[in-house]
Amino acid sequence: MKLLLLSNSTNYKEPYLGWCMPLISEFLKNEKKNILFFPYAGVKVGGKNHPNSYDIYAERVSGIFDKFGIKVTSIHQKKCPIDAVNQADVIMVGGGNTFHLVHEIHAHELIEPVRRKVLEGAPFIGWSAGSNVACPTLRTTNDMPIIMPKYFQCFDFVPFQINPHYLDPYPEDINDIIRHGGETRQDRIEEFLAVNTQITVAGLREGTALWVENDKITLKGKRNLRVMRHEMDPFEIEPESVLDFRFNLR
């Protein structure tokens, strides 16, 4: 199994996919034949309403990958999505709204075909919502539930949950602290852990990624990973650390 799970596609004031394309290209190496892109999280890409936003999303992504000599096709343009998965060399899932993404994955009955393909060795790339669906469920997404999926279950490639775009408990600017009187991301994750006491949550900060090969994880990027568990103090993992699925150093 080979996964690249990115927190985000774009860093502030940087080009789209700017920070992560060199990492994606390194991850793919020679496996650049037939990359199948899932645009289902893109409900309103480019200001356009669903379903036309899928076309815009796919064109945006394929245009970037073309510059690296990598061909991308979109699953929404295929007559039979399951056949498209079976014929793909790489599965790639873009970010957006996780609830909508999971709704479409279940509607097209793609959980088992994608699981089988990836567990047989096809590389999987996801960013934001696309990383979330590599987990057992979508329940640590930050997104608004704009549509109800048939199930919350996702691809279950890793035995922990990811919280993409993880934000530290308090912003650096004291004025932002004064303006924001609601719960923090940490508060929300602690609520999740209180109900799901056996599950670990990985807070994936912007500009970072988990590079997974079988049961080995390497943290990529320049920022730490935050690991959270029920009734335990969160702890930090430094970039380029090599870990197992329990986030123990190897």
C-alpha cells in the first residue's frame, strides 16, 4: 500500500498545488500512466454550481499535472466509474466538501473497488477531503454537512483519523483571540475523542503530508504533526520522522 495524504492543496499566497507538486512527482516516480482523479468534493469550484464545477476542477488539476508531464483523467467523465477505477494506475482524490465527496463515492458504489485497487498496490493521493477519506470515516472533517452520505464510512486505509488543515488552539494575534469566542479545533477533536475513546486523531497542519508505505509513515513538510488521544496529552511529531500506525517512532 502506498499513500500520499496531504493536508492542503495550496499554501497562502502560493500557486494552486504549488507546495505539493514536487512531493507528488517524487511520490509517483515512474507511475504516471493513468491517474484517475475524483472531483466529487468540488461542489462550487471556480464560482460555478455543481455539476459543472467537476469539469472546471478536473481541468484545473490536469492543467497543473500537464506541466510535470503527468496525464490525469477525471472519473466523472467515465461511463462506468467502477471500470475506470479497475483500469486506473493511480487514484487521486481532490479536496472540497467531504460530505459531498463521500456521498458521491457511496452513490457510485466505489468504496470496495478503490479499496481493492489500492490494497493491491495502486498509489493513492489525496488532499484535504481526499486525505480524510483515506481514514475509517469522515468524522474528523472540518466541513459543513451539506448533504447526507449513505454512510460515513470511507476507504479505511489507515487505522486512525486525520484532521486536515489542523489549527493550533489559539491564533498568534491577540485581537483574533478576542474576536473569536467559540470553540477551537482542539475542543472539537476532544469532543470526538470523548465519544470515540479508542481512535487516534492526527492533526495535519498546512503544508504537511503523510507518506505511507505499507505500515510505515513518514511526515513530510516543514511543520509538526499533532497526535491526539482520549484523556492523554497531545504530542508532536517532527518532520521526516518515520512512524508506525500507532505513531511510535521506528
